[in-house]
Amino acid sequence: MTKKHQRILEAIFAEPVRANIDWHDVESLLRALGAEMKEGRGSRVRVALNDVRAVFQEPHPEKEIGKGMVRSVREFLGAAGIGPPSKESDE
């Protein structure tokens, strides 16, 4: 996982919940974590990671995901066994 992916993961788990995370960065992070992604109907994206599945709505016309979607991605990652990066990994 690159430093950019680590920054996106930190942003997803940041408090207070952020609303300025680019959807394409989230997609890139999910792929880097090994997620399988498929386009669904309309702007839906089906994601599978560590036997956990979710469907997300790609934001449009804006690029950033809202706070509700950040919470959903955070919950999905947690269920898949991915947590916030530890500060010790920076050392």
C-alpha cells in the first residue's frame, strides 16, 4: 500500500468524519487492499473484500463522497478486518 493509500485510509477513519474524500481515491485504496470491484446498475459499484460485500453509489456530479458514505466505507472496511492505520507504522 502506498503512502497515498495510507493517507486515504487515515482520512476515512478520521474524526470528525470528513466529506472531502475523492471517490476515485477510495476506489484505488479498495483495489490496493485486494477488493474485487464490479459495476452494477446505474452508478452502483459492487465491492467484495475478505468475504464481505457491499454496494456503493458512485457520487455524481461531484467527485467527493459525503459523510454518510464515508461512514459506510468505514463500516465496510471494519467488517472486512481493515482498521485505521496505527501511528507506530510511521516510525
